[in-house]
Amino acid sequence: MKEQIADTGVFDYRGTLGCAIPISGDGVSGEIVEIPIDAVESSEFLRVRAVDSGHTQLLAQSLQTLPPIVVHRDSMHVIDGLHRLAAARSKGLRTIPVRYFDGSAEAAFVLAVQSNIAHGLPLSLKDRKVASLRIMLMYPTWSDRRIGVITGLDHKTVGAIRRRAAGEIPQTPARLGRDGRVRRLREPAAPRAETARPRTLRGHAAVVRAVSPSTQPAAATLIDRLRRDPSLRLSETGRQLLRWLDAAPRTKAESVELAGQLPEHCLNLIHEMARQNAQHWQGFAAMIGDRLDARVGVIAPAANS
């Protein structure tokens, strides 16, 4: 069973799971065209993990006709339907039905998040958190509630992500709400000072302290701290990591300055390389996050025993 949502070209084919989030289809063509599969860019830019092979196989075995995928016309990146594209390739098909989206790369990303929250294989919690941060960087004036509706996150969760990334996201005096109205922000109350208090978990010492966004260390400070760590400085693996980190821009201002000075004839190649590097870093961050989650899972049972 599949149901077209409004007239956007984005479909809900999960049946009764439905969709509680309105999808803006502005810019999605009503025309369906068949194009060569090889013309579509299939690299992942929305999920922090790879395409789910099980879901791809399920779609490939389906006897129903799957809805057309949605593709960003300028870049040929898939906005909605990456698993359908993989399923078509696995069946040896040479063409695939497509609806084109005409708009900016930022608008394409927002539509991709909305459509992948609404149907198909839903984005994981980690995917949605990463997406909310990217939307904040693209649209810093959007309110937490507006971003929460798009990403399927509670506005408090979005607010916590914004506070943690305060050094990278431009701070604005007003925000654009989900109702389209602009509201000025209230002046934040002065935070109460908290003293550090040690807490021991079965031999694991953990120090808990309150850190406001304004006191979070900058990227340069974090890299300098890592560089002083002997386990990184004196090992080939550690030195390789430090070289990776050193090569990246440390602040948004550095990125803006560099992007504005690049020669026009190189922009397409640089854009593609930057996008691929961003995907690699997202995957790297996901693997580090998995290790952290596993460590917490080992410590927590010990603390409760």
C-alpha cells in the first residue's frame, strides 16, 4: 500500500504507520520521468550509517510498483528513495522513475530529512540528531520547535544540541518559528555556579561538572589538548589522527573565508570532495559514538549490581 502525501511527489508506502509531519513539496516536479540509473548520484549524505541491506532486499522482492524517487536536479543526489535506488540496481534495472526537486542544496537536505522521517526506513535517533545540527548550521535563525518538527525530535533535545554547538552556530536575537512568525529571544537567566563533585562507579572515577556553552573549549584548544597526549603523540595511529584534525577548519569563520576565496573553476570538484569528506567524518564519528555507547553499557550494569 502506498499513499501520496499531498501532491509533493513524496509517498508514504508504510501503510498504517502513517505520517504526522507535514512535508513541504515546494519545488518537487509533478512530472515523473525515467532516467538512467547511472545518472543518479547514490552516495549517502543523510544517514550516518550505510544503506540497510535488509531493507534494500525487502524492496527488491516486493511485487508492488514502488513510487518514484526524488532527485535534486542540480546535483543529481537522491533526496528520497536511496533504498529504492539500491533495490533497482540489485535487480539489474537500467532506468528508474524520478521526480526532480528544483531548489538549493540546503532546501534539498531539509526535504530529505522530512521525507525520510515520514516513510520508508526511518532515520535513527543519531541520524536525526546529526541532521538537526546540520539544519542549525544552514538556518541558524530557525527555532528549536521548527527544527524539531522537521527532524522528529523534541524541541528540548534540539535545544540541547544547539547549546553544545554554540561556538559553531551563529547566535541571533530572534528565531523563526514553525508557524512562520519571527519572535525575539528572551534574555537567558544567569546560570548558577556548580562545584565539581567526584563520583565513582566500581573503580571508574567520573567527575561531573556543569559547563556553559560559552566556556566550552574551542576546536584549537581541543586539538592542542589531544596533541599533548603521549598515547597519541607517540604512536603512528595517533599522529595520523592529529594530521586529520589539523587539516580541518577550526572555526566557521575560517570556513567562510576559505570558501569565499576559492577559484570559480574548481568549485564543483571542491564541493564534491568536501561533501565526501563530511560523509567520512560522519561515519568516523558514528564509530566513535558506538565505542562510547558500548563503554557506557559496560559501566552501567556494574554500577547497578
